[in-house]
Amino acid sequence: CSGIQKTKFIVKTRLGRDKTASVKLWNENNDMEKVNSTKKMQVLEIIKNQKELLNLNPRPTDDELITKIEKKELKCLSSFSCFYTNLDSYSNKRDELLSSVKSLEVLPTVIILTETNPKHVKFAALESEFDISGYIMLTAGFYEINRRGIIVYIFKDVKSNHISLNNKFNEYLCFSLEGISTCLFIMVVYRSPNSNAANDQNLIDLIDEFLKLNGRHLIIGDFNLPGIDCGRMCVKNLVNMVFKDDLIDSIRDHHLIQHVQEPTRIRGMQEQNILDLIFTDDEFLKNLKIGAPVAKSDHCTPVFELQIKGNQKSFVKNVF
């Protein structure tokens, strides 16, 4: 690799004797990058997770060790792909959901689902029944009475955290995806069309609280607000006008970008509406496409990329 300068540092482990590992760092353009302490900590964690490579006898050379790490599909990702939909009950659409996901050009790093519960929960269910191989699962309101439910799947090798916020809004789920250059916070929202004034105010307070987290932000979900002109972000009718005005004011105050400009709910001869909204606080959402609904759901499936690459690259395991 004549155009790439290796950067080496020592990793010490307590496995009977100290061992060393030499790790080559580079960015996707093969431009030399200065290694800082944060990046060293990230690579240290990667090597610890693959410490079996250091136990080989005879010990591999530096280049051999790097090759073995590469074969573990360690890669510098510049973006995450995301799949979102409102399922209107998951249990009878699982096969169709998996088919929709597998048909994509790139398997999504994150799969976000709202209205996963049946409309009338009559029996208990186990979260394990909804596992997808290769992903961890986060849930909110899972098979709870009077809740529609949210499920998020995240590639198991992507570092993520479930975030708890102090808010009484009925249905939301908050989590983060961690990289070296920045932390991306994602909040999934389901607002019932029957939401009352107190719950609506809780949603506005929730958005304010969420955006105080230090990092980049994405808010996604079914807001059930057909009375908002999503292109101009203004009110179209007088229903819930106070709440809609307050929500639009909050969006403008925080300089959020609303990305969905095509109808996401289509049912028969009914008016087509944009009910599923995606907000970001910066222009890192790219290549948004509105796909077909899953099975008999009446909500479309936005698929998009989150290009959260900053001045430094985020090292995660590639499991695409």
C-alpha cells in the first residue's frame, strides 16, 4: 500500500503475557489521517473484541494481523441505510416485511416500525418471536393494551444505546448510533389521531428535550397530521389548529428540515396524505425514496441514507 502510511500503537492484554497489535488506519479516499486519542480508543475496543487473533501461535505478523481483521469485515462506513414503515399490525405481515427488506439493494442498518401491535391486544406475545437474525431489537409499548407499539432493529455490530427521556408522551422510542466523529440521536414517534391536547403538548415538550442531546438528531414517525402542508410547513385547516401552530413553531425554532414531500398513506379512493414525517437538524439525510407498502398496510416505506460522516471516519463492523 504505497500511498498509505501505517499508524501503529500498542495494545496490551492480560492473557499470560503482553501482546502487541499493529493496526492500519485509513480513510476511504486513502488520504493520511491524523490519529487522535478518540480514534485510538475505538480501535483498542475493536482489537479487544477480536483478541483471539492475538492468541495465535506463532503470532501473526503485523500485515497478517491486519488481513485477519479485514476478513472479519471491519470497514469504515460513511453512512447508515434506514428502512421505515407503519405496519398497522406486525404479526400478520412478518414474512412480507422480511421480503421487502431483503429486496433492497443494501440491507438497512436500521429498521424502524410503528403501529406494530394489533389494534386490539387480546393475548401476550414474546419479543423473541419478532427477532431478526443479525439485529438487536428495541421496543416501546410492546403488546401493551391501548398502545400501538414501536419496534426498532439495529445491526448488532453497530454501537447503539437505548435513550430514556423524562416525558409522558404516549408512544416514542429514542436511541443513538455512536461513531467517532459524532453521535446520531434518533427518536421514533407514533401520535394517535385521537391524541388529546395534553398528549400533544407532551410531544412538543418531548421534541424540545430530545434536541438538547449533544449530537445530530433525526425525528421520524407517524404524526397523523393531514392538516399540515408539509411543503410549506403551514396549517391547512382549523382542526387542532393550536397544536399544529405550536408544532410548526417548534420545528422552525429548532431549524428542523422536513424531508417527506410525497404522500405516505394511500387507501382506495381516500385523499392521499403525508402522515409519516422525517425531521433532521442538518442535511445529512440523503437518497430518500418512498417505496410500496408492506403487504396490506396503507402506509408507504421511506428508505434513506444517513451520511453522518464528519471530519473523522466512524469505524464499525460491516455486516451488509
